[in-house]
Amino acid sequence: MRRVSFQAARVEKGKIVERDDNIYNNLDEMEARLKYLIVNKSGDWGFEEIKNA
């Protein structure tokens, strides 16, 4: 089975301009981190899939 991980990324004008240092495999951790990034770092944050992390 293929392992899929995710990393938070901030986007401006359709391009990734910043990435979070952490990689997540757990939905609860991802949701908590996303809320933190939006509140404390502002910007348009989301997650991108990291293959073979």
C-alpha cells in the first residue's frame, strides 16, 4: 500500500510561496496545523500531497 503524506503550503497568485516544515499523515493534526497557520501566519494556506515521504 502506498503511503501518502501532506505538507502545508501558502499560495499567492496560484504559486506556492511558502511551505510548512512539517509533514502530516493524520487528518486531525493537519486540521489543527492549518488553523494555526491561518491565524498566526495569515495567507491562503492549504495542503499538497507529498508522495513517498
